[in-house]
Amino acid sequence: MFPPASAPVYAHPHPPQPVPPPVTAYRPLVPVAPPPAQYYLGRGLFGQPKLYVAEQPVRNFLRYLSF
């Protein structure tokens, strides 16, 4: 049976949306420690991070060229 014509009918403005799953944060497996004092972080030839040693230009250049 249909409701009487005088009964107000309200439409929902938006259909219910599913709730997204919670975002899990990345946690490293090993503790992150800063490099020793004689090392510094730089970029290699293809943009990958590299650790360079102060006052060792030949070693640093070869490390820059390596993968």
C-alpha cells in the first residue's frame, strides 16, 4: 500500500559512502642513526643516495659512478 498523499517524503541528499581503511605509517625495521662524522650523504650519478667520505676524492668519484 502507498502512503497517503499528504505524508512528506524526504530524499537523502547523498548516498552513504564507505569508510576508507586507516592509513598505516611506515616504521623502519632498524633504528635510524646519523652517519659518522667523517661521512656525508650525497647523490649518485642516477640520483640514488650515497655515503661519501671526507678528504677521499678518488673513492668518492668511484662511488659516484657506481650503482
